[in-house]
Amino acid sequence: MQATATRTGLRSQRKRPVQRLVRVALFLCAGLSVMVTGGIIYALAADTISFFKDVEPASFFLSADWAPQSGDFGVLELVFGTAIISLGAMLVAGPLGVATAIYLSEYANPRVRKVIKPILEVLAGVPTVVFGYFALNFVTPSLLRAVYPGCGIFNWASAAIVVGLFILPTVASLSEDAMRSVPTSLRHGAYGLGASKLRVSARVVAPAALSGIVAAIILGMSRAVGETMAVAIAAGATPQIAVNPCESIQTMTAYIVQVAGGEASTGSIQYGSIFALGSTLFLITLALNYVSIRFVKRFREAY
């Protein structure tokens, strides 16, 4: 017994340096993440402050006239384009993603789940530029023009549809993980009371996983807000507040791509505008993540 205790003590002593090393490595990784975030904020803040020395913040945030060539920097037109495409994408990805998650969690057998789940993950890895050309070559000519014959080739409806398909795997996968974490005892209790599978899915599992589902939807919206290439290709580059889904609009990310790949000289006001837009996008995504965290803390169920 004494020899066994001695060997156990020696093994635990040998593990302690390894545990300290792992703890230090994890701390360095966390610190690196914080440093990268701080570096991004600094890079955005420096040029953003320089931009607002030439442009009044009130006219930037409250005006709806975006014409950089004329010296007009009213961001509301670009904010509208970003918001309308993000909301339209969530109208596609939200119901489809949650329905897919319910099927994978409650209805699909293990074999079917093993096939569908990797396909969703592959869809998430498709380059966004492919979604943009898919909108140009299929969504607009084959779908939208069947409903609206006069629909332009560049329009925000097709951009919203393909962005919704792009973020669909994120919403579906995270929602399915939240539903599968619901204890089986809750399902068995509902079945014991005579509930059908549909009622159990809609009345028991989905409400119990509500915080995870909402977090998945908000995360998907954050990705939609920052989407660039699919939107730049499908929606066009016309900054305007267009309610008609067949008209072209421009988002903040699309304008950043346009200027970054153009001939705007470093230090010019047009060059500084992309940093101001980047800071605005950063604040929007930060607000979405804050709402998600608060919602999860407020409605999270502990089992």
C-alpha cells in the first residue's frame, strides 16, 4: 500500500509541471486574442478619428446622402442596405435553420444525421463569391424574374436570399446543438402525457433550447452584417434607400471593397471613410453580440 501511494505521489508531481505549462499556454492564447482585438480597435480608431476631423459626426450618422465624390458622407443609405439584406437573410435562414435543427435533433435517425450534418458543414465552407454568382446566374433570372419580370440583374432580394443560404448552416448547426442538450427526461415526460412528437418538439424542446436558438440566430445575423463578396456581386453598388426588392443598393462592406480596390489615395477623405464604416460595423456587431449574451444569461435553462 505504501509503495502504491508513493508511485501515485510521484506521478502527480510529474503532472504538475505539465499542468502549469498547459495553463500558461492557454493564458497566452487568451491574451493573444485580447491583443489582436485591441490592435484592431486601435487601427480603426486612428483613421476614424482623422476622418471625423474633416466630416461632422452628426452629418455622417444622421444624413442619408452618400456621395463621396461630392463630399457627402451620410451613412444612412449604406446602413439601410446592410440592415435590409441582413433582415432578409434572417427571414430565409431563421425558419429554415430552426426547422433543419428540429429535424436533425428530433426526427432524423443517426444514419441520416451523419449524412446531412457534414453536408451543412460543407455548405458553410463554400466561398461567398460563389454565392454571389449563384445569385446572378440562377436566383435573379430563374426565381425572381418569374415573380417580377422587370427585376434588375442587381437587386437586394437575391443578395438577401444567398446570404440567408450562406448563414443557414450556422443557424442550423448551433440550434441543433442547443436542442440536443435538452435532457431526454423532458421528452419522455411529455410523451408519457400523450404528447405527439411534433408537440414535444414545438412545445418542450424548442422552448427549453430557446436561449441557444436565439444566440445562433444573432450569430448568423452578425455574419450577414459582415458579408462582403456575395452582397457586392448580387446587390450592386447603388447607395439608396430602396424599398423595392428588385432595385440595386449598396452595403457598408461593399463600399469598403469598392474603395479598397480602387484608386483612393492613402490619407484622403475617401480612404478615411472606409475606416469610419469599419468602426460602424464593429459597433453594430458588438451590439448584436452584447444582446445575444444578455439574452442567453436571462433565459438560459440550467439542467
